Amino acid sequence: MANSNFNKTCLNCIYFSDPNMVMGNCRRYPTYQNRHATEWCGEFQQNPSPAALENLVADVTRETIMAEVGSIKPKPGRPKKNES
């Protein structure tokens, strides 16, 4: 039974802040609670997988870059020197 809840800890929850620290905050409700990374509760929500986040960021980045490529205009150069 204990092994089934092993991955459902605060460390893997979307509401847990400061995942690099042992102690963090549960931000599920406005009154943030100090929690240890190994604690768990009944309102656990799994963090999205890193691969899914990388694909989402890559798609947004690709679309943004492709949209901006056509709108880039060359900057005006320096004015030519007057020959006297």
C-alpha cells in the first residue's frame, strides 16, 4: 500500500512550490501551508511531464519565430557623409 502512494507526494504535485528544497509551500489554498516534500494529501495533482512541456514550448517558439520572420525589415543605415 505504501508503494502505491510513493509518487503521489508533495514533491510531484503541481501545487507544491520550491521543489528543489526539502521544505516548500502547498499553494492549493490562499493560506499557504509549509510542507515537507515527502508528505501527501487527497488533493494531489500530478505535474505535467517534462516532455509535454518541452513540446509545448517548442511549438509556441516555432510559431512565433515563423510569424516574425516575414515582418522583419532591415534597419536604416547611417547617412552618407557629405564630400566637401
